[in-house]
Amino acid sequence: MYLTVLTVLAALWLAYGNGANDNFKGVATLYGSDTTTFRGALWWATGTTFAGSIVSVLFAQKLVKTFSGKGLVPDALASSPAFAISVGLGAALTIFLATYVGMPTSTTHALIGGLLGTGIAASAPISMGVLMTKFAVPMLTSPVLAIVIAGVLYTGFRLIRERSGITKKTCLCVADGSLQPVQVDANGAMMLTQSGLAVTVDETSQCVERYQGKLVGIEAQVPLDAMHYLSAGAVCFSRAVNDTPKVAALLLTTAALTPAVGIGLVGGAIALGGLVQSRQVAETMSKRITDLSPGQGFTANITTAFLVLIASNMGVPVSTTHVSCGSIFGIGTATRSGKWETISKILSTWLTTLPFAAIVSGLLYLLSENPLHR
């Protein structure tokens, strides 16, 4: 009985960490472009993420099988509680540490590291064919695809916007909190367009970029904001569809829970983790990778949602973190505004996640093997 309890606790801690590190990634562009506040973005992320977790029951079979470890290591080992507990705790600790320092990392990478480390500690044969085709290739190619697709889409959307006569306008926040368009004269003087009042420049962080012009007879900013919200929700939804079964695979090594109950518990823990502990990763994703406008955020989001949903439907274990960060990297590259110090730190975190999780999971298996088999 205590093995079942340990397995459930390990899986739920991992799910909580997944939510804390991952939930805000889908709405980072909403907050980063000042389309909404941190709190508004967080609640939108929580609702759409939980919806994706519930719907993941329909797509769960392939991903649950992949992350159960079966095929990668012998079935007898993959079905043992000691294996599930070691993988879950090793991955959870890895995600917790990354979240603590505010670095976005990959639950998928942590799980793969946990599977490999525990398998090696158990002296089990590792299927290199499964490792390469089901894990390595999707994980390596997905962020590259995201960078390329986001960069190309942004360039195309920008051309369409310019040819449609939609231009950018910069607004200054005035005393009552409303937004007013600003006109800049040839001599550099500025005034509010509507009232003609002269203005002075404040901190650049207080300025918000917006679009002016009409799209199908509607002010361009209105449909853009709506599409931006929908695309952010689609990223959160697709991430949950892809990630929830991966974590639930650990729970389902015990026969005490049905797939529906296991996925429901994991979905709840993911939502809770995002609500309680997502602020540090949110600041990194939203403000420290590149400066984003609403249009750029929308482009990054639809790239991420498209790639992750396709991967989920195919049962391919891509990292939503890598795809979403890759999309924002692509925007930063296209606009030449990427903050490379932050990007290099994120890449370093990615490189260390898998081996760190492998070492921790392997050590946990070795330390717990005898007590767990008594």
C-alpha cells in the first residue's frame, strides 16, 4: 500500500512542478506585450490548461505508453513501483530547482532523463532505437522548427499588415490610466493627437505599442487582441494535452487508479502549481527573452499551438517548453531584439535538465531498491 502512496505523491509533485514551470508559457506573450496583466494572463492560462488536461484523455493512450518506459526498458522494470517512484521524484526535483531560479525547462526532458537514469541504475538494457526515434529526434527537431516557422510567419504577417495600411502607434499612459495616441513633429516635439497637449517622455516600460487602421471595417487592434487571447489559450490547451498523459503514466503503473481518475488528479495538480508558483518563470518568459508586440506574440503562439497539437495527435513527445521558447527566439531573431544573455541561460538549463534528472533518478533507485523490494 505504501508503494502506491509514494507513487501517487511522486507523480503529483511532478505535476505540480510542471504547472509551476509550464502553465504561464502559453500566455507569456499576453503579459510580455502588456495585452493584459499578470493576474489576467494567469487565470486564462489556468482555465485553458485544465481544459486541455481533461481533453487529454482522448489522446492519452500513445503518450502514456511512451512515458511508462515500456519499450525503452524491459516491461518488468517499467511496471515496478520502484521504477515509477525514482523517475517521478528525480524529474520533480529537477523541475522544482529550475522553477526556483526562474528558468523555464522541460518536463519532457526531465522525464526522459529519469527514465534513462533509472534504467541504467537498474542495469537494464536500453533500447537505442526507441530512444532515438521516439525521444531524441522529436526533441531535437521541434525547437528548430519553431524558430524557423515563427520567424517566417512573422515576416509574412508584417508584410501583410504593412500592405493593408495597418501601422503601429505608440501611446503614453496619462493620469487617468487611459491611452492616447501621440504625434511627433519634425523638431522632435510631441503632443497628444486628440487634445494637442504637449507631453514629455516617461520610462519606456510605461509605453504600450498598439496598431491603428481597419481590418474588414474593424479597428485592427480589436481582432488582433482577440486572436492573441485565443492563440495563447490554444498553447496552454495543447500543452496540457501533451504533458498531462506523460505525468499520468507514472500514476498508472499502479492499478489503484483508472486512467480518467489519474489524469484528473494530474490536471488538478498542474493547475494548482501554476496558480501558486509561476511568477518567476513568468517574468523570464514574458520580459527577459525579447520585447514583444501583440502581433509578435500572436505569431509565436500559433506556431507553438500548431506544432504541439500535431505532435500530441501523433503521440510524439515534444517539449512544449522548447517549442514555445523556440517560437519566441524566432521572433527575437527576426526583429533583432533577442536578449541573448537570458537566451543563453535558458539553453544552459535545457542542456543540464536531462543529465541532472538522470543522475538524481538513478541515485534514488539505487538508494531505495533494497527497502522497496523487501
